[in-house]
Amino acid sequence: MTFIFEIGYIGFFFYMLVTNTFLPLPPQLVLLPAGYLAAQGQMDFATVSIITTAGTLAGALVSYSFANFIASKFFKTRKQKRKLTKIKYLFRKYGKATVLFSPVIPVVGLYVSIPAGIFRMPMVWFASLTYLSNFIWNVMMISLGYFFGEQAEQNIDYIMVGLSLLFITAFSVWGLYKLRVNKEEFSKDYYQSPIIYLHNNA
């Protein structure tokens, strides 16, 4: 870890890249100290936010591309492709929200690139949502290090649980809202159907 801090921004970039490939390294190990260093004037807050998020995106795209390649090699038979299509439909329906909220969901944030690649989520959407969500998350973590320094590092477990619960609650509320809207749209379409109209007025 000392070496990463010694080489500065480049070290942060590659640490975040590795974290988002196949090694489950906790990103807060560099994000919180980065905030503290920014508070001390040794780093620029905006630059470290952009660099760490760029590293996150680079690692996510590596995992995405690898998963996409594996899927194209192993899902070859018609039966396998049919099963993949069914799951792909579900991921396309909920995948954007999953990618958007993935940084605050334990474990999911590190590996969401794999299903996104397997089910071939459009790369533009994947890259955009990954960068946006992780930029917000990284800025939050860096801000904690900036304002609270060592106290943030000592209480990181409580902070992570609190933030995760907050975002999961927000995600649940959003999901319930979408479910209600979809249900209302279905009911509206159902009762506007010509067949239902003729049946009710027979």
C-alpha cells in the first residue's frame, strides 16, 4: 500500500483498476487516505476523484470484455442460448438500476461487470452508468477522508453499513414505485382493450 501512495495518482488509478477486475480489494483503503491527503494539500480533490473513477471504469470494462468473450465461447448451443436469452431479458430490465446502485451493494459492486458482459448490456450504457455511480461514490468516500481523516478510517465499517442501507432503501422505494406504475399501465391497457370493451358491453 505504501508503494501506491508513493507513486500518487498513477498508483490510485491502477489500484482501482485491479479492484474492479478479479481481486476483491476494498476501494476505501485508498479513497479515504486520498481525501486526507487532499485536505493536507498533497493532492487535488477533483483530480483524485476523476483518476480513481477512471481506474474503476477501466477495470470494469476489462471484466465486462472478458465476460463477453467467455459467453461467446461457452454459450454456443441453441438450448444454452435460449436460457441465456431468458436471463438476458431480466438483466436488461433491471440491469441499469443494478449497475447504478452497485457501488453501495456489498460484493455486487465488484462483480456486476461480469453479468453485464455475459448478457451483453450495451457498452455505452454500462460505461456511462458505471462512471456516474462510481464517481458519486468515490467523491463521497474521498470527502469523508477529507473532512474526517483518521476518524473516517476507524469507523469505515459503520459508515459503509449506513450508506449501504440508505441506498438500498432508496433503491427499494424506486423499485416499488416502478412496480406500481407498471401495474397501473397494465390495468389501463387491459381495460382499454377492444376485446374487453366488447365483452363488458355485450
